[in-house]
Amino acid sequence: MKLNIGLLRGDGIGPEIVDSAVKVLEAVGEKKGIEFKFTPYLIGGAAIDATGKPLPEETVKGCLASDSVLLGAVGGPKWDTLPGGIRPEKALLGIRSAMELFTNLRPAKLYPALKGDCPLREDIVEAGFDILIVRELTGGIYFGDRGMREGKYGEEAYDTECYSRFEIERIAKVAFEAAAKRNKRVVSIDKANVLDTSRLWRKVVHEIAADYPDIECTDMLVDNAAMQLVRNPGQFDVIVTTNMFGDILSDEASQITGSIGMLPSASLGTTSRGLYEPIHGSAPDIAGQNIANPIATILSAAMMLKYSFDLNSESDMITDAVDKVLEAGYRTADLAHGGPHLTTDEVTAKIINALRGEKI
Ligand code: IPM
Ligand code: MN
């Protein structure tokens, strides 16, 4: 089997963590007879520096011609003062949209080995949690009409949220299908007490829910959801929500797992080609120091094997190896609380040893 993977290393710690995931994929390939061909493309600040554009045409073409794409992170202080249209983050939205990846799966579960890293009360930690956030990714306020204008008080800026029935239907279906394979509960999160988009969201989600009688569907307002995630995260199975609420709530969910450095994501559309990336950012403060946690990106590569290529046992090899390394007590700096910790390269090597069945 031969697979062409586009690599978007991006900025900050992006190149380090993507290279770690590449090494892990190569080790899986070696063991299972899969030939990975990795082709790098420029994105974000690195692309701005080289070409003047955050998302060069060649990158879009390359990603669309790949079997799947692995991304690190984009952005950094160097490009923070550029106008919105040519900021690195714009490239991320651009590539998600160009690849038509309307679904973003963000699993957040508490690893038994990381229970001590969860900032929540002991009884909540003991109860545990395993949540799948289904975030809508190509609509809402991220993609609505925006701009600057003169208003009642002079200069003003605006961003608008818009959701069509079609966009809500297709993301709701993804959530119900996912719940069917899990604990059969969907919580749809909105702000229907204020927003028209949320009122349509809620109505359409319930219409879709009617096609899934075995799945429990409830609504929750986003402010309450932010509270419930720390009060009782074990109540959630699948969460489905809008682009911006999903962005915010997934960072919150990541913190209760111990570190944002642990959470992978899969962005999917209607084909098997996806975009896989950690949910964290480019962490420019620690870039180039070989101390970043590569696990979120390594787990994103595991999600790629599963969701793009149906390589389930190969995907499990990676997740099992990560489990073993964590259980053996190895930690990167983000999880070491000032104690001894491994470098990015060292923890990657441990994960590769584990998946080869060698001594960790
Ligand atoms: C994420 C990031 C991005 C987002 C930014 C960098 C545009 O925060 O993937 O969660 O908001 O989607
Ligand atoms: Mn985010």
C-alpha cells in the first residue's frame, strides 16, 4: 500500500511536532508494509515569508492531490500585526474551506495515566470522561461577512454569523452517526436564547434527531456548557456545536485532560481525504527548543490512519504505544509540573520503541 501525505509543518513548534508524527508513521509503515510518501507544502507565516501569501495556490493544489494531509500549527508574533486577510490563521481557514472539511472531530478523554494532571476535584477525576466534540468547521462567524465601517460611535468592526439549514443538517448527521458507535448521547450546544442562528441550529438538529430514535438528543446553552464541562464532564458523550463555540469549548475540554498538548483532531468532508492537526497552536515561546509535546500530532496521525484509510489496527498501534509511554511515566515539559521531563525527540523515540514492541 502506498499513501501520499501532504505535510503542512507551519510555524513555531509546527515543524518539530510534524516531524515527530512522520517518524511514528514511518515506523508503522515499516512494520505493516505501508509506503508513505510525504510532500511538504508551505502554509502560514512560513509561506508569507517565502511567497508573500499565507496559503499559496501550490499548497492548495498539493493538498487536494494528496491522499490526506497532516498539519502542525500556524502563526506567531512576527505576523501578528499583519492585516486579517494575510495573517497565517487565514491560511488555516482557507485550507479547511478549500478542502471542504466541514467536520472537525476533537476527542477529549482522560487518560488513566494522566489522572493526576486533571485540575478537577478528585471525585470528578475518578468518574472519568470520554467526550467527542463535533465542531462545525467551514461556516458560522469564522466565514461570515465582516469588515470595518463608520457607526454611531465612529469607527466600528463587525463579524456576522450565518448558518444554513444544509450546513446544520450535515454536521448533525455526523454527530448522530458518531454517537451511534459510542454511548448514544448527543448534546447540541448553542445560544438559542439570544441568536437566530442558534434557534435554526436547534430546530434542525432535532429534525435530524428524529431519524435516530435510539440516540438521546438534548440541548445546552453554551454558557451552561462551559460550566458543565468542569462541573461534570462525565455527562457528555458527543457534543455537536458551531465553529466558534467548538473552538472555545475544545480548548476548555483539553485542559481537563491535563494538557492541550494531548488533543488531536480530524477535519473531514465527504471524501476520505482529511486534514489532521493538533488542536493547540504554534507555541512560539517554546519553538525550536525540542521541548514541545508531540503527542497531539502523533494522535492526529493515528486518527488519519483510521478515518482516511480505514487502517484501524495500525491506528491502534499508535494509540497503544502512546498509552504505554504515558503509563511508564514519561512526560514532556507541559505535563511534568517542573519535574524531570523528556524532549520532543526523546518522547517520540519512546513511542516508536513501544510500537515496535521494544523496551521503552
Ligand atoms: C484551532 C485554532 C484555529 C481556529 C485558529 C488558529 C484559526 O484555534 O484550530 O482551534 O480557531 O480554528
Ligand atoms: Mn482553537
